[in-house]
Amino acid sequence: AQTVTQSQPEMSVQEAETVTLSCTYDTSESDYYLFWYKQPPSRQMILVIRQEAYKQQNATENRFSVNFQKAAKSFSLKISDSQLGDAAMYFCAYRSPTLDGNKLVFGAGTILRVKS
Amino acid sequence: DAGVTQSPTHLIKTRGQQVTLRCSPKSGHDTVSWYQQALGQGPQFIFQYYEEEERQRGNFPDRFSGHQFPNYSSELNVNALLLGDSALYLCASSFLQGAYTDNEQFFGPGTRLTVL
């Protein structure tokens, strides 16, 4: 069974600065999908960025980028130019590409606080 | 285009009671997944419905059951409620295109269940 570990329960960043959230995972599959989700106090889970394991290039979405290290099974999220609206709980998640594995496996989450 | 909707928003029940939560998927989606998110933790997969059948199930007891209707909407039923069932219940919908495709899951705002 796949597992996802987020070792940082809480992180803080100054507005306009850069912060990196860590995530490691364990799997025996060679192809899979990785995600970072944001969950603000409104509770709505919002997809921030996704990475396909077969793609060597790191995904980027505006101020959000990932550092995907397949051999190390590491998938960190970098937020540049942090904004107050980035404050939320962030979850790293894994999904198998198979039909039977079409479910998300989440880490425990990291609370991100943004200071003005 | 309406996203994923869930009802009710909040619910308070007492131990031993039964509860039904409802989910309407995003337009065009045919698959519904349910997740339980305890306070301060990451979501845990309960089960997934496709073509009105339970396709896969997480590590949850038989007290948790579900249903999918011909219009793809879904219900989550929990019998004999325990204090530990208090959580945010998230519904996610997707379009099951097939294996090795990006069946992105879109989340609803959740139902907060409190068991007293």
C-alpha cells in the first residue's frame, strides 16, 4: 500500500518570501500521479499542482512549483512571493494510475501561516 | 457550471443514530469518491462509486455504506454512530476515462458531522 508523509506540521513565511513544503511517499509502482492540495478554513479542497511520475520536468503553476525527485520519492512544493491568501492547510497526495487505484492517498498536512 | 455540491453543511447526531450525507457531482462526471477527514488530519478514502456500484473501498467498517443514483449523485450512510465518526466528510467527483489517464478529482465543500 502506498503511504504519504509530510514531516512539517506547521510552517511560517513572511509575505513576499519563498517557502518550501516537504513530502515523501512510498510506492512500488513506477507510474503514478502526485498532487498538492490547498485547504483554506472554508474547507474546500483546491488542487494547486499535479505531477505525472513519467515526466522528468518539474511542474509549475504561476507562483507554485515542485521539486520531484523520483528516486528519492520526494515531492516538495515551493511557493514564491507568498501572499496572505496562501495561508491554509496543504496536503500532498498520491494516486495510482490504475482503475483499481483511482483513489487519493493523503499525507497528514502542513499548516502554512503567512505573516504580513 | 456547478461544481461538486454536498448537503447538509453541518450535522449533529448522537451516538447510535444513523446519518445520510448527500453529494452531487460536477457536471459531466460519473464517479464519486467519499473521504473522511478527522480534525487536523488528512482525508482518508472511504469508498468509490461508478455505474451505481461500489468499485473499491478503504479500511472502513460495514457501518459505512453508500449508494449512487442513475444521475450519478451519491449518498453516504453511517449506521450506529460512534464518537469517533465525528469528522468532515468530503465528496469528490471525476470522469472515469480509463486507466493511466488523469482522472482529476474535484472536491465538494464537505459536511461537518458531530457525534455527541
